[in-house]
Amino acid sequence: MTTVEKSIDVDVPISRAYDQWTQFETFPEFLGGVEQVTQLDDTHLHWKVKVGGVEREFDAEVTEQHPDERVAWRSTDGTTHAGVVTFHRLGDATTRVNVQLDWEPEGLVEKAGAVLQADDLQIGRDLDRFKDYIESRGSADGAWRGDVDRAPDADGR
């Protein structure tokens, strides 16, 4: 399993950064390799991605979500990955966005990319694009401010 953690400070209030991140269908605007995200319901998503010339589709579920704090997810089929994005208020108009992504590289290209830390570079570029995207807009494209409490794991924790 490969873990990548990156953060960026964006010059928008925490609510705007969080609200934009809950608009999963806009991810192709700033996440490289993401071709389409379809929100099936409040907690289920269908992804189409193209990484290193390899196209994949998979489903994921939001496992925890708290307004202005965090959005966590995990894949439910296909590509093995999970992640969390946390939002930290630095000031009235500045927010730190922190991304942690855990994933299992598949195939030679992805494994080589993980060794060379290409995934670190990609997430850094994605966060730069998110910063440009959210700072250039007067508001988020929408918002979902519902709560999703973390379900206990298999051990009941």
C-alpha cells in the first residue's frame, strides 16, 4: 500500500473550500486523471479515471463527512484506495486543505510511478489546480453539508 500526504493553503474561507470539495462531479476540473465522477446518492460515487494510459472504473463510498472538517472515502470495488481530506481554518479567509491517500498500485506502470513518487507530484499538482479553481470563483459550485458518521470497522471500533 502506498500513502501520499500533501497540503495546500487556499485563500478562501473554510466553508467555501469544504463546499467545493463536496461537489464530487467537478473533480475532473482539477484532479488529473479523473475523467468523470458520478454521484449515485449522498454517500456513493462511481469514478472513471485514466492513469498512465490505463482506464479504470470503480465505485467508492463516503465513509465519514463532517462540514468544514473532513471528507473520507474508500473504494468498494476495483482499484483499492482510501483517503481523507481535512480542512483547517487558518484565518477568516484562509484554509489549509490536507489530503491523505492510501492506494494499491496495480501493474508495472503504477508500481514504477509509486517508487518514483509520481503520485506525490500528481497530488501536489492537483492541489495547485484546486487552489486556482476555488480562488478564481466567487463561490463554490454547490454544497452538501450533511453529516456522515464513521461506521465501526470489522472489529467494532
